[in-house]
Amino acid sequence: MEELILSRIQFAANISFHILFPTITIALGWVLLFFKLRFNATGDDRWMAAYHFWVKIFALSFGLGVVSGITMSFQFGTNWPGFMETVGNVAGPLLAYEVLTAFFLEAAFLGIMLFGARRVPNWLHTLATFLVAFGTTISAFWILVLNSWMHTPAGFELRDGVVHATDWMAIIFNPSMPYRLVHMLLASGLTVAFLIAGISAYRRLIGDRSKGVRLTLKTGVWLAAILIPLQILAGDMHGLNTLEHQPQKVAAMEGNWETGSNVPLLLFAWPDEEARENRFEIGIPDGASLILTHDPEGIVPGLNDFYAEDGAALHPPVAPVFWSFRVMVGTGVLMLLISWATVIAMRGGSAVDRLNPWVLRALAAMTFSGWLATLAGWYTTEIGRQPWLVQGVLTTEAAVADVPAPMIATTLAAYLIVYAVLLLAYVMVIFRLARKASSDASVRPHSGAAQVALVPAE
Amino acid sequence: MTLFGDPAVWLPLAFAALMGVSILVYVVLDGFDLGVGLLLPLGDEAEKDRMIAAIGPFWDANETWLVLAVGLLLVAFPAAHGAILTALYLPVAVMLIGLILRGVAFEFRAKTTGRMKTRWNWAFFAGSLSASLSQGYMLGLYIMGLEHTAATIAFGVLTAVCLTAGYGFIGATWLIIKSEGALQLKAIAWARRRLWGVIIGLGAVSLASPLVSERIFDKWFSFPSMILLAPLPLMSALLVFILWTALKHLPAEDDKWSWVPFSATSALFLMAFSGLAYSFYPYVVPEKLTLYESASAPESLFIILLGALFVLPVIIGYTVLAYTVFRGKATELRYD
């Protein structure tokens, strides 16, 4: 039992740390392509200055993503051998396609994208930027196909307790895949939008008046303002999809115990699994019914339906799912308010210069809000799948390795220390790069100009 | 699918070959950049930057071959993946933390100066060292059949030291290609010193594997395989001789022959690897699990193979492109 919970914490720690960086690189790759294409079209140095600044952060995030991704590929074997033994025939090809189609593409062209601007023709550098962005997105596609299949498995049959693939199209386009993929890609877009807006706001606050920063601030804020309504819509549709396929997860997200109509939307509650009820409930009447069925009389599933005859719970742990869901939605609402308020405040000519410093401070405070929302969202959906590893096929408990608990605890502690140090270093380096770029910009107002490389290959 | 006979036979074999190629490519490519990490403390400040620049555009892609190798083990031989990695739980964790440290140190050191940069340099060295040592240790334990006894652990320590020397050696030969002037002279001296470690390492593994396994002994020392296999040790001896001579005479005029040590080392790694592969076939977990027993279902392997056959030439294509773009002596690494 101890091995199970330690292995779960270790996997959660590794994958939580890992997902922070792909979340940035997926969308930042496309933003860099945007900067590069704007530069190609206008010849305006500020776009290239923005490219040079953000490509460094891309490189840093990519490096952290690669090394933490290597850890992930070993975790399956070291801690969860039952996973590949049972569903390897489906998970294997999907993981293989991820490595083959995406990982190499990114890794090989990253070198050209980062260090090649002076060595290759401009078109090849633009192409390399595109291929890296494309590669990260394809990578996300395969991983989300596999993850979605674990939530809504399809296109397989069980022979002697082992999953065998019967229909690859059904496996790839399994019921929750389109929703999860869109939801995650938009999450990545929002994370990057707030990162760019936040760092640009920080650079304004420390006195950087350069036009390049004004440009990236606007890019970030507009991107956020456009994506957040789309994300709310996509999240709603994903929720409806979950209601259809994993009602026990939705019951836990809503903290609803009794199946019925007119279920309130709980703003606060303390779910008590022993007593099978909530304490300190504050809710909006009919809210959950309205959101989930678009009808105040709509039926919302309750957790009490998910108990075995012997009283064992067949639903996920309620409090973590309930609370992560609220953290995600709360962060999303904050993103909506701040991005739209900034867009409204920016209207008119010299928009950015007239922004109230409190608006800039709010944006700076939201720099890593995308991480918070993304992690909370993943906790909701992954803890919400428990006690299953693959819904209805394989329980988490049946897949865990027989490694002594002290050994897992030791390595877990080592990972946690390393991750904490790296996370701290990552955030510090980003702000350090921002300060450095701003002090350079104040010396040379158009710092991009001197560095632009239009020379053909040697 | 029946083109080559029973798919339950040839598919696992094809995947074992693919996995073998990935491991070999990984050992050569990440071997040289881990090796440069091991040599880093030996250079002065300016040389350190140059050394890092010599591997900068490559290390991401080099490490991806490890992901591919482990990925193929994971997807094609899931039972073996579980058995091997749970047996090597601690060294795997040490290696991963080492790889994490050096990967991020590479990025972080480029973005700082002064004392912080010195610290990241040390992190880069420490990460390279622990990754190399743990890989060597795992190789030793694997040869010893994944048993944990005093003798197998001692052998693991020996292979750990020897593989680390081997990585340092191939790193030095890479620097001979990518550097010039004083740094190149240093790299030649580093390579000369580490050649002994390589020879001892190859000898130790070659002696130990037939001694611990009767099966391997019979595979090598029986007629006619003894004659058919004779080219392997003879070629290795020839390569060692070439390395010896080359390192004695380098640097040559106009930087001629600077590519010889690295190429010869890669060929030497290929020889060593072929010997190991021959010894262990058909086992994927030594003496316990053959690749046929641990393979995934043929229909799943076939799907992966289709993708791999399409994608591998492309991967090789753009790997060549990347190495062509960044050919020549390493210059200052700049993000533009």
C-alpha cells in the first residue's frame, strides 16, 4: 500500500514538473514563428529583438522539458511495469510515434533555430522555427491521444487479460481526445500569453520604455484576451464529454453526493468522504444542473451511485478533485477579467504608455498563472480517473512495481530537491534575462538592429 | 506480413536490431558530449566556453537517441523493460538526475556570469560524471545477469570507471575535430591519457562475459565460431593501434587527419557493441528472458515498424543536415 502511494506521488511529481515546460514550448514555438514572420514581412528590428529574447526562454524551457521527459520514459518501467504489460500493445505504438515523429524533429531543428541564424539562409531558419513549433504540437497530439485513451479506451479487445488493438482509428480518435487536445493546446496558448504579458509588464515596471516591450506586451495581452473565451467554451464542452463517459469524475468535481435535478453550483464546500456529505456548503442554486445539462431541472450524477456492494468507493477521492477543479476555474476567471480589463485600458493611441501601474503589476503577478491553471486541470482529470489507471481496464494498484518503499522514498526525495532547485533557478533566470535585456535596451534603444542576420549561408 | 516468414520471429528480431542501433548511436553521440562534460574542469574559462560550443547544437538531439532506445525497449519488449528497469532502479535514478543536471546546467550557464556560472559549470561536470558512471555500472550489472552480489557490484564499479574513461576519450577525440590551437593540443593529451582506460575496459568486459556465462563461453570458444568471430578482436586491435599512432602524431599540418581518432573510436565502439550483442542474443534479460518471449503482439509491432521505416531515413537526413550546418571548428555560441 505504501509502495502504491509513494509511486503515485513520485509519478505525479515527475509529470507535474515535466508538463510545466511543454506547456510553454508548445505555444511559444508558434509565437516565435509569428515574430519571425512579422519580421520577414516588415523588416522591423523590434520583431527580431522579441524573437531573440523569447528564443532564449524557449531554449531553457525546451532543455528542461527534454531532461524531465527522459525521466518519464523510464518511470513506466521502474515504477509501473503493469501498465505496459497490460496495455503495451496500444500505449507502445502511440509512445513510439511520439518519439519518432516529434521528439527528433524538435531536437534536430532546435539547434538550427537557436544557433543557426548566421549559418543558414533566412528561409531555412524560418522553416526550422516552423518545424520546431510543429514538432512540439505533434508531440502533444500523440501524448494526448494516449492520455485520452486511458480515460475513454476504445478500439481494443482483451485476450488473456492483455489489451490487443483492433481498430487504430478508434484508438486515436477515442471519444475524449478532440476535447482534451483542444483544451490542452489552448491552455498552452494562455500560459504563454500570460508569461509574455507578465514579463513584458515587469520590464515596463523596471523602467524599460523600448518599443519592443510595448509590442510584446500587446501581443501577450491580446493573445490572452482572444484565447480565454475560447478556452472557457472548450472547457465546458470537455466537461460535457466527461459527464457522458466518466460521470463519477463529474460527480466529484461538483461535490454532488445524490443523483438528482436542481443541483447547486458549489462555490465552497468541505467534502467528507466518511460521512458521504459536504460541510460548510455555499452554492448557487441550480448552477451545476444548468452548466452540465443547460437546464435547471437537469439530472446531475451523484457519488452515492458509485459504491461497490461491500461499500468500497468506485469514485475518485472527492476533495482533491473538487478543489483542483475550483482552482482551475478560479484562475481562468481571473485570466478573463485581467486580460479584458487590460485590453479595454489599452484602447486608443499611445495605449501601453497610459496603462496604470497597477494594471502592469496585476499582469506581472499573473506571469505564471497558466502553470497554476494547467496543473490544477491535470490534477482534476487524472485524480478524477482513480481508482483506474485505464478506465474500466486496469486499476492503478494492479500496475505498480514491487520496489521497496524506502527506495522509492529516497529517490522521490532526491527528485523533489532537484526539481525545487531547478524551478527556482528557472524563474530567477527568466527575470534576470528580462532585467538584462531591459538594461541593454536602455543603452541601445534598438538592440535588435545590430544582431539581425540576413547573410546567406557561408 | 508473412513475407519474411513468421512475424512472431522476424518482428522481434527487427526491433532488437533497431534498438541495438539506437543504443549504439546514443553511446557514440551522447558519449562524446558526456565526455566533453567530463573534461570541462580541465579547460580554462575561455576554453570552457569553446568546449561547450563544440557540443551546443547537438546535445538535445543526441539525448533523444536514449529516449528512442528506451522507448523501443518499452514498446517492443515491455516485459523486459519492466524487469531490467526495476532491477536497476537506483542507478537509473542517479543517471536521470545526472542527465537533468547537465541538461539544464548547459542552458543556465549560458545565461549567467561569474560565481553562478562557475557553479553551473560544476553542475554540468557532476551531471556528466554521474550519468556516465551510472550507465557504466548498469552495463556491468547487465552483463552479470542483473544479480546483486559483492562480485557483480565490484564488476559494475569497474565498468563504471571504464565507460567513463571511454566517454572522456571519445569526448577528447570530438574536441580534436572541433577545436584548434592550444585547446586542440590539450584535447590530444587528454585522449592519450584515456586510451589506457578504454583498453582496460574492453579487456575486462571481453574476459568477464565468457567467464560468468557458460553459454557465452560456448558461443565464442567453439568451432567454427571462433574462426568466424576472429575478425572482431583483430579489428579492435587494429583500431587501437590506429588510435595509438594517430594520437602520437597529431596535430598534423593544415589540421589533416584530425577526424581520424573520433572515427576510429566510433568504429571501436561498434566492434565492442557487436561483440556484446552476439554474446547476449537471443536474450534481452540475460539468461532469463529472450526477445521472443518478451515481445509485444505482432500486430502492434508491425504498426510501429511501418512508422519507424518511414521516419528513420528522415531522422537520419536531418541529423546529417544539423551536423553539416554546424560543421567546422566550434565558434562562439550565440542565440542568433
